[in-house]
Amino acid sequence: MSEAFICDAIRTPFGRYGGSLSGVRADDLGAIPIKALMERNVGVDWGAVDDVVYGCANQAGEDNRNVARMALLLAGIPQEVPGATVNRLCGSSMDAIGVAARAIKCGEASLVIAGGVESMSRAPFVMGKAESAFSRAAKIEDTTIGWRFVNPLMKARYGIDSMPETAENVAAEFKVSRADQDAFALRSQQRTAAAMAAGRLAEEIIPVTMAQKKGEPIVVSRDEHPRETSLEALAKLKGIVKPDGTVTAGNASGVNDGACAVLLASAEAAKKYGLTPKGQVIATATAGVAPRIMGFGPAPAMRKVLAKGGIRLADVNVIELNEAFAAQALAVLRDHDIADDAPYVNPNGGAIALGHPLGASGARLVTTALYQLRRTGGRYALCTMCIGVGQGIAMLIRRV
């Protein structure tokens, strides 16, 4: 089989909900990192790209009708290049990279752009059609995150716990205390602050420039979700699910906007277009768990991908674990006997600080891991995340 190499990876800053990127349409946002790849890799014949595969979890608003295809056209990729949007909820863009890598490995593609986009700020309210003639009933659903248009059978069989409720379930089932969750959240914020101060995160970010009717354009070049905090401040926050709950806004990921794109190529395509392979996708794996503890999904997915790749956990130099909630991140780490504060896990912070634009986060994990491997000289990185409705996804990459 051919090898699938990552030759470049870039992302936008992640904006806060209703923040600086909320004025950017999802399709326009998704086009930004694709265009950046084009500008950074001038030797590529972009008409020779076999496919553009983007992840997106919402797809109910301006990200509808195959946002991958829309984004590639808006970026200036020739119209002959196709595009497909995949949806594995939070794992969508990591899945997109996996799809691209498999196509290259089996010889069906040689040059693919993969990644994802999500504008949670611009996710619309939607309303179903009338169920009977002359009906005057109307139910509006918020598409930003979570369940909508629920199947009664699904509710009866598995429940429809909200994301914070699943985190409380994990905290209770795996005995993760509020104090440990807050300590984990503080480390995430502190590590992100240190990474930003050192300019490490800037290496993987393409600024977003927005024209204004009057005055100079607005340029967003930094993630805007990180916050200064302390254990004392975190401890004062009330529970999201219940007043005495352990899951709070401080130890949970954000609701955010952002996009990320990765350029993958076979060895032959990389040589042909003057690309330098920076990483190799070794294996991807997914796993299912009970929807009520969806946050535990990375634990079995990690075992599967390590077995597929023939690599021991002890040989992994960087782990990028999406911090949907501190509760689930800690449960996953402890299931693999990894210390709560392991320095090689999210060394530049995670989603609690950086934010979690659903369809872009998986590609962000891979991008951040790749830059960290190259920065430190590490060999292997494991990227993993939980997925709503009870799944996990994991990917192994190797520095080249």
C-alpha cells in the first residue's frame, strides 16, 4: 500500500461564541485555510487535487449543501475538483483526514485536502414542517449543539442526555471529582497561555481578515476563547446540569467558530509537486460506547488504533485528547494509566482553553500534534476525541 503523508496543515483562530468570527459565513470560513494551503504551496497543480473532504457537524445553515464543495470553490480551487462533507459529529474532521489517508493508501487518490469547519455562532434555529393540514403548531429547534428532532424510540432505548449530562454521568461512573476537573481545566488554560506567549500556536494559525464598511479591516490572529482564571475562581462556578453538579462552564470546552485544512499526498505526488512530507498517517480507528457516557469513547478508540498501528502507548510522544469536558478527559486518561497532569498530553492546552468548533476540532488536534512533534523531535502522536451519541475516534501519526 502507498503511504499517506501530511505535507501542510493550517487553521484559523478559534473564535468565541458570538465573537470576532461570528460575522463570517461557515462556507467562507472553511475556504480560508484551503486558500492558505494554496498560497503556501505554489508548486502544486490545484486542478490535480483528487478530492476535498471536509468535516462539519451542523450542516443546517450556511454550511448546508456540501460545505466542502462550497469552500473549495470559494477558495479558488478549480471547479473540476470535487468535494465531500462528512459528519461524525465532533470527530468529523479527524474522520475526513482518515478518509483522505485511506484513499491515498489504497491508490485511489494521490493528492487530497482534508479538514473541517464549524460556525456555531451562526447555527440557525430550524422548524419542522406541519404534521397535518392547517396545523398551527410550530416547534423551533436550536441547531447549535445537541439533540433535535428526537426519535421517540431513541429516547426510550438510550435516553437523550445533553452533552453536560453525559459528562456528569462519566464523572459519577468513573469517580472523577470536581476538584480534579477544575485542576485539569486550570492546567489547560495555563498551558495554552504559555503556548500563546511563546508563539507556538501562532505557527499553525492563518489570520482571518474581515473587511469593514468603514475603516481598516479587522484582523483576527489569535484564539479568543482562552481565559485567565484560578482554582478559586473555577471553584465558585455553579454546575451546568444541577447546582451541586461537577461539570461547569469552567471545566468544559467552549462553543466556537473555526476551520482547519490539511494537505495530504502520496510519496509520488509530494515529489512531483515539490512538497515536503511532515507527517504520516499510520492508522485511524473508531469505537462505540453507550450514548449516556459518550465522553468515554476515546478509551476504546485509542486501544483499537494502537493495535492497528502496531505501536505501544509507551512509544507515543504526544497525545492530543480533545477536552470536551475535564470529566471525560480524566476518565480516559486514567483508563490508560496516564497521569492527570502528564506533560505530553495536550502540552499546549486543549479545548477547555482553545474551544471546540465541532467540525474543525479533529483536524486541529492533528495539526497541533504535527507541529508539536516537529518542534520537539518526537516520533509518534496519538490524537483522539469523544463523539456525541456514544463514539470515539483516534488517529496515529508519525513525524517524517
